[in-house]
Amino acid sequence: MSVQEYLDKHVLSRKIEDAVNAAVRAKTSDPSNHMRKAVPSVITKVKARQILDSRGIPTVEVDLYTNKGMFRASAPSGAPSGM
């Protein structure tokens, strides 16, 4: 596959042009960072596990892997109790 065929297949020329134009319109001081943030995240892997919350009650923790890195979150179990 030639370079041009690859660019055409993945519509890369248009995507790159759109990202550059957005950075120019924003007049950002860091165009590379602006363009990086403009690229949508793609989830590549999800890993979930049971953990114990601060009260010792089972809840879930998730590792979410994307093209921009790995992110971890957990949630308390049960209904909120208020203050």
C-alpha cells in the first residue's frame, strides 16, 4: 500500500488538516497540545475488580485504557447517607 493509499484509506489528510485549522483558529500558544486534545479518546481495554470501600463494603474499581493513557476510578457502594 502506498503512502497516498494509506492516507486516503484512513482519511488522515482531512483529519490532520481539521486539527491544524482548529489550533490556528484558537490561536493557542501550544498547538501540539491543542491538536492532541482534539483527538477523541478510544477505549482499548477495560479491567474491573471488586474492592472494599472505606466502610469495608464490596464495591467496584475500574481501569480504563485509552489511546491517551490508563485511568482508574472506584465508586462507593450503596445509597448516599448524607451528612
